[in-house]
Amino acid sequence: MSQGGSDRSVDAVVVGSGAGGLAAAVTAARLGLQVLVLEKDSLYGGTTARSGGVLWVPCHGLGDGSNGPDSPEAARRYLQGECGAAFDADKVDALLRHGPRMVDFFTRQTEVAFVNLPEFPDYHPDRPGASQGGRSILAAPYDARRLGPRMKQLRPPLKEITFMGMMFNASEEVQHFFKVTRSLRSAAYVARRLAAHAVEMLRHGRATRLTNGNALAARLAQSAFGLGVELWLDTPVVELLREGDRVIGVVVQRGGERLRVNARRGVVLAAGGFPQDTERRRQLFPHAPTGTEHRSPAPAGNTGDGLRLARAVGAALDTHLPNAAAWIPVSAVPRGQGPAGVFPHLIDRYKPGIIAVTRRGERFVNEAHSYHDVGIAMQRAAAPGEPAEAFLICDHRALRRYGMGFVKPFPLPLLPHLRSGYLKRGRTLEALARQAGISPEGLVATVAEFNQGAVRGEDPRFGRGGSAYNRYLGDREHQPNPCVAPIADAPFYAIHLTIGDLGTFSGIRTDGAARALDEAGQPIPGLYAVGNDSTSIMGGNYPGAGITLGPALTFGFIAGEQLAAPSPPASQ
């Protein structure tokens, strides 16, 4: 333990300013505690501010019941099947019991508000206990001006998924931009949005209509500020302080000095996991033998600080999940002389007229499956010693209608992406294959086979469009299958894919009360872990939209209640 007196004393310290950490801070402060949030970066909001802002919370109570009944028992059965041998009954039951309470608490007592997504199905909707829609909710849009001067310190959304800095609110809003040249209603909507956004940029230098994860981070932060929670930016935590077995505070680096901060009730670790920790990626990511083959859109500061701090005081880490992170196909976007940006392929793969192939030119997956499932398939399709990679392929009609990756649909130009090398083009499939480094024979044969079924809206090989989830993100106006169309209209295009993540799954072992556990499975007094610092309760799988943020807010809420409890909880 570091020597010397305490420079500061509060009831609770929270390490990290993403959804899990801010949820813990807001809950504890609302229950009367003095809370300090420590953020190593100069911006707050963490990965949450770059996310889609969706939470998976069964029986959340916000729906009207139009998509059918749900129950904790059905959700539990679904998670048992999804998690397999990694099913953690204690944590799953805590999520199902306290998730609806969390939603009620934040919607009634804070600035946080949600929008129900009744048609968004679970990612494996045909499995026992799955829902055809209604378990996912979305952070409601927010006016950044409510933050006052702190608006400038909110982490902006990921640049690659905005349009000139403008954020989009879920898929319905995106559809207007897809149809801007085909619908007067959509054209009018887009014109209004662009005009409003231009005014925001002129007045404030950034978008003030916040959506998705940026709105969630802003709502949580403003709730914290309103309750008197302090936020120290540029303040990394370098050590956890102990008194006997109990964690009693932290040592931080602030303004060139090391300071002690005493935490009378406890410390919550919520530092965002380890997506940017090259060494831990090398150890845990099969597709990244040196750790550098992986590209993450997470903030650069998410380097596993919480895991290292916890391990130093005896906490156990779970490193044996079948998948150590939530995989997603990504592409590297050239940025002139600087490092490449990272584009996560969230919605393009579902659209008709787009497929994914290996360097051999072969399809290997239903492209309209979830990003995590496609990431797993990319790893399995790689031959021994070869990188886990793929290529998105489309024809001119599909590209100009839907865009692909960082390339936007008509009327935005293609030339900058062709010049940068991000987008490859060929007048024929053979020419495209040679441009991209794909087997010409393999690509021609694959497209010919695919087109035989696609002209009828069928995919005999992989059944694309066969589930409610596939169809949800397809083109609903394209019939008979919103996910399938032939690839026939020259020229043809390709974008190179590698594997990235939407957050790490392996982390600190915790219980249903969000307490960090030691190697013997016993709680470490005064230490909690939430968000991506805690081992995911999903067993290395990705069952539905929001399975990171839903548990993050729920266990942050639980941690906040535990911190404010009159006495430490009994061992469970």
C-alpha cells in the first residue's frame, strides 16, 4: 500500500466514464453518496459515446405488448442456450431481475430516456426462448446544449459512421438517406436534417442533436453532473489502495503529481476492457498472433487498466471464453498521412446485391448474420497461417443504392475512395478480382452460383434472408427477399475486411452483485467491476442488440446500490 496521507476522501470512486461507470456513479449519487469519476482521457463517454446506444433488457416495461409476451423465464432459457457451458446463473438472474428496475430508475429519476425497438429481434430468433422483437431499447436523442460548457468534453461519435459529423438515429433515419433520390418525403427529410446540422456546426463546431451512444453518454453524464458527481479528466489510476483485504481507494496521476483518493464505500472499475491492449490481444485473439492484426474502433485509452489494477489486488480474470471479444468485420479507411480510420460494417452486409468472399473467391457465411457470427466465420474460413480476412463484393446498382462500408450511396462521389485504394473496381469480375488480390476463377464461379438462386430471391447455400433478424436490416422494399439480389450490373466493386471488435468479453470475474472475485471465488471487499472490465455474462456469444450496454447499465446500477447499502452485502 502506498504510504502517506489521503489527498482526497469521497464515498465512492468510479474508474472510467462510459455507460457502466456513469450508471454506477449516478445511482450511488442519487442514493446520497459523494462520488468521484476518474477518466484517463481528456474526453468523457468512453466507448459508449461511439456505440449504437442500444441496450438489451428483457421485460424492460417500455413496450405496449404489440410484439407478443416476454418473460424472464424465456429470456433465461435463451441465454442458457447461447452461453452453453459458460452460463452464469447468478449473473444472468441478476440481469433479468434488476434490468427492468434499472430502466425504471433511470427513466423516472434521471435525464436518461429510451425509445422502444419493438421490431428488433434477437440475433438468433429461431432458438428456444428467443424474442422476435422488443428486448432491445435505444437511448433517446438528446440536445448537447444541455451539457453547457461540458459539451466540448464529450467524446464525439466515431467519425467513420457519421456523415460530415452528423449522427443518425437507428435504421429508420438511415432509410431516408438511402432513399433520398427516390422519395420526395425522404428528400425533404434529408434537406431539413442537413440544414439543421449546418447551423449546429456553425454555432457550436459539432453536432448538438445527439443520437445513439453519444446521446446515452450525454444523458448519463448530465444526470451525474446534476447530482454533484465530480469528473476528473486526464487522470489515470495507477494503483488500488488496500487496508488488509479491503480496497479503500486509489492512487492517481493528476497534474504531474501522484495523489491518493480514499473511497469510504468502495471503488468501481469501469475502464472499458482491453480492446487496445496489443499484448492481451496477442494472448487472447486467435486471429491476431502479434496483436497488431486486429483493428478496434474503441478509444485508444482502452488498454486494460481495470484488469491490471484488479489483478494486482488478487482479483481473478476469466480468459477461457470461446470468444474473448465481440467480433465485427471492419475496414481500414485511409486518412491521408495519418493512421487509418476503422469502419465497423454494421448494416451494409444485409443489403441485397452484396456478398462476402475469401481470397479464394468463395462465400463462407450468411452475410446477414450478426457481426459477431460473421467475425467467427471469418476466423474459421482462414487457412492455417493465413490472416482472417474477407472482401465485400457488390455490383454498381447495389453500391449506388446502398453504399458499402465508408462509401456512401448516390449522389455522393466514388472517385475519392477509388483514388485512396479503399474501394476496388473492375469492369468485369475477373478484372475486379485481379485488382483486389482475389482468385478470378473462384470469384466468377461463386457469383455465378449465387446468381442462380438470387434471381428468385433465394440463397440455397446459406439461407440468407431466412430469419427475422436477417430481414430486419435488409431492404424491406426489395422483394421477394430483402437480403438477396443478383450481382450482375457492371462495374463491380470490392472492399477489404479484417476483424475488429465492439468490446471485449474476457475480464474480471464478478458475481451478481457486481463484486470483483478472487481466485477462490470470494468477493474482494470494496471492489466492483462493471461494463467491459467485467467478464461478459453472454459466455462469449452475442445473443442480441445491446448485450454489452444492457448489462453495463444494469450492473452499474447494482454496484451503485451496493455502495449505498447500509452494510456490506452478505456473501451470495
